[in-house]
Amino acid sequence: MVNTDYEHEKNWWNAKAQKEEIDSCDEQINRALRWREINKNLTPDIRNILEVGAATGVFSIPLAGMGYNMVHFDLSNEMIELARDKADRMKLSNISFQQGNSIDLSIYEDNSFDMVINMDGAISFCGVDAVKAIRESIRVAKHKVIMTVSNRGNMLLSLLKTNNKINPDKFIPAAYSMFNEGLWHTYQFSENAELVKGCTNDYLGPIKAFTIEELRSIFEDEGMRIDRLTSIGSLSNHCGKEFIDSIISNIKLFDEYIDLCDRYDKEICSDSIGSAQRAGIIIVASKL
Ligand SMILES: C[S@@+](CC[C@H](N)C(=O)[O-])C[C@H]1O[C@@H](n2cnc3c(N)ncnc32)[C@H](O)[C@@H]1O
């Protein structure tokens, strides 16, 4: 498998920084569902929070605004600068910024933060190192970990949908790599580059996409109690883009739809494909 080149990844995320908050498809729904879970877990024992892969601060800045002591950690200096500007404009003094790599949080001791949030990127985009990144976030958490990671079911669907662009007579090797190991990289197979034309710098990856059972065993090996482990946003993926576009512009139905999406993940189909965009598996776990 292709090793992760973090200098290359940093430059790629830097190139994406200005676009980070432009939502497409069901991203807004996935974010609203994550906010629900975070708010539910902000119990009185939570005071200091590390957010890994915090990007432009869509979670870290409001959490600092709510009074939590925040450390905003990210690989991309451009993402951090955008978040820092927001914090300065809001005159927030309870947030600090740290550039670094999620696979190495050694600047922090074990159990340093009441809560560690690591969502949507700083694990799955480590590719072959993704499990290392999960273990690091768990290590530095004192009470709670909230994480979202790429959903293998959804990644597989995306790959199969574009398969015909490459070869209408044969399933491409990347589909099998996703099926078998959950791994993707633009440089993994010669035809992969064709699939990511039009993405930022015609590039996407590395990605490690998980199954729910795979994630469960990593957390259990670390001795964590799992409070929630489900796909997230599957209903919006099943409903399709046209329906989602109409819901997002309908202020009367939006909140009720978020309720339905949340219930779908918890009561109807907890091991499904997750949202179309953004990481589609969520885990909430406690350190005992
Ligand atoms: C898609 S954004 C997600 C932003 C935010 N967490 C959210 O959920 O909306 C992914 C972020 O993860 C960061 N990232 C990617 N790989 C990382 C790594 N190895 N270490 C730290 N941050 C990383 C990127 O720079 C980017 O800011």
C-alpha cells in the first residue's frame, strides 16, 4: 500500500482551506447530527477539549464561545490561520492553536483532555496510519472521545458508481482494495488518477474507510467503553441529492428532518452507509 506523505497532504489541505466551509450535498445534515451528539456529551466534568483536525473551527470556535478551554489542532497551517482570524474577531482567549499530525500527539501527556473530538479527516486521511491516529486520540483523552471516520460502505458505493468511467467491462482494483481493506490512494493503481480528475489538484487520498466492527475492536482493545457506534447520516444518503437540496432550503422542515435522520441512525439502520459527504461512522466512547 502507498505510504502517507504528510508534507504532500498538508499542502493539499492548505489548497482546500478556502473551500472548507462551502457545503455540498448532505454535509450540513451530517454536521447538524454531529452537533447533537457533541451537545449531549458536554456533561459538567468536561472543561478542556482537544479538537484534532479542527480545520477552520466550525466546532472549536463555537465550543470556545460556550466557555470550554479549547486546543485547536490541525495539519494545515492555512486552515489554522482561518480559524485564528475568527477567534481574534470574537476576542476569544480560551482557545489555542497547534499545527501537527494526528498520528503523533506526543506533545500531550496521557489523559490530558477531558474530551477529545476527532472528526472527519484527521483519521481517515492518514490512510495506512489511521489506526495509529485513533490510538493517539484515545491516549490523550481523560473521559470522552468523539470520532467520525469514513464509512467503507459509502466509499465502496462511490467507487462502484464511477467504475464505468474507467472500465465498463471490469471492476477496477481500487473497488476490491476498498472492499477488502478499506484503503484508497490516488497513486495506488494506475487508473485511480482518472477517477479524481476535478478534485482539488486532481488528487484524493490517502483514505482508510472503516466498518463498524473494525472500529469496535480498536476501541475495545484500548479498554474503552463504547457509548455509541453507528453510521451517521444514512437517511440523507438514501434520500438523494434532490430531496436534500429541498430540505436544506426549507426552514420549516429542517430540524424535524434532523430528528428523523438521528432516529434512523439509532433505531432503524445503525450499520448502514452513512451520509454521502463527510465521514459516515460515529463513535462516542468513555475511558473507564
Ligand atoms: C474535512 S476537514 C474536517 C474539519 C472538521 N473536523 C469538521 O468535521 O468539519 C479535515 C481536517 O483534518 C485535517 N487533517 C488531515 N489530516 C490530518 C492529520 N494527519 N493530522 C491533523 N489534521 C489533519 C485537515 O487539515 C483538515 O483541516
